Amino acid sequence: MTRVARSFLPHPFLTVLLIVVWCLLANQVTLGTVVFGAILGILIPQGTAAYWPGAPRGIKAGKFVVYLLVVIWDILVANVQVAWIVLTRSNPAMRTRWVTIPLELRTPEAITILAGTITLTPGTVSADMSDEGHCLLVHALDAASPEEVRDEIKHRYERRLKEIFE
């Protein structure tokens, strides 16, 4: 992207996302809604660009779409699993675990997406991050072992985020 285009659209993905979110909030897709969404989508990133000096460039959109599909699927499956656990198990039978996830991700945006993904998936929640940003502390509602949870998060989410943000 050229320098002029980058100053006009400092975060093109955010611009598109804001347009879509505005249309969803307005609950209609009309010319006026899209135009107002575009105005918001241009002004908000321009107004906040100074606070994102090291924003990632060149995110792989195709891989990000695949990541979103995986997350949506995992949320649906986890909803059913958590409902089953709540309906069929008594409290003492639950195997709650605190899990430390060592991170290979270094960009704040990727770590934020990972922590959000973990929290959005029913049955797990991101509770804390180390001061250096090298580990996440995650609580799992029901897990056979902490290693199983750690390996699944690293393989299913962190690996994909590394590919998206490399």
C-alpha cells in the first residue's frame, strides 16, 4: 500500500470490519447505512492510528477467514460439551484445571486474539498474562490434564495465529 493510501486507510481491515459491524448494528444494509459505516470506518482508524505505531502489516486474510471458521465451529461444539457437562455431572466429578500456556506469539494483536478466542470458547477462560507477555494463564472447566488443554490451544489456535501474523 502506498504512503498516501496508508495515511487515508491506516487499517483497511478495521475499516471493513467497522462498516460490517455498523450495518449489523443498524440491522439493515442500505446505501445510507453503508456510507455512514464507511465514514466511521475511515475516521475511527485515522483518529486512532497514532496509538497503533507497530500495527501488523500484511495479515493473511485467507488464513484469518479459516481461523474464524475454526473458532466458530469450536464455540458451537464447546457449547454442546459444556451443556452436557452441566446437565450430567455433579460438581465433584468436574476436573477443573489451571493451565499455563507458553506463548510463541509476540505481537500484542495476535496475543489479544488468542486470549479472546480462549475466553469466547465455552469451558475455558483467559485469566492472566505474564508481565513479559510470554505465558497465558487459562482456566478449563473440565479437562483430563493441563497438558492436553495446552497442546490443543497451541495446535488449534496459536499455530494458526502465527501463520496469520508472520
